[in-house]
Amino acid sequence: MMRNQKGNGWILLLILLCGIIIGGFIGEVLGNLIPILKYGYSLGVSPHTYDLRILKLTFGLSININMFSILGIIISIIIYRRL
């Protein structure tokens, strides 16, 4: 059976997002027992607020990555390749 060489990027993005969220949650829960698992890095852009008198817009993004988040990314890539 020939496998489709062009994968679906949206499915990969969804699986990666789930891996990051589940891994981050597990890292936070188990971080109280094993402190090195809670070690992580925060990436992001500080919030910017635009006041248009009628409407206020605030844009910002922050991602906290810990050890289990990275493990979740690796597992999600393995799962995607097996699909």
C-alpha cells in the first residue's frame, strides 16, 4: 500500500498542540514531586494595547515550555508518523 507522501499539516499542528498541553500539565503536576521536571523556559511577546477610543485591542503571546512539554512534542511527532 502506498502512503500519501503529502501529510496534512493541520493534523500535525493539532497533535503537536495536544502533546504540548498534556506534557505541560503532567510536568506541572509531577513538578512538585521532582523539581527538575518543572524547570522550563518562557517564550513570548509582552502584551501591547491599542486604544482606538471606541475599541481597545490587546495583543500578546506567551508559551511556557517545560521538560515534559518537550517530551510531549517528541511523542506527538512519533504518533503523527505512525498515522
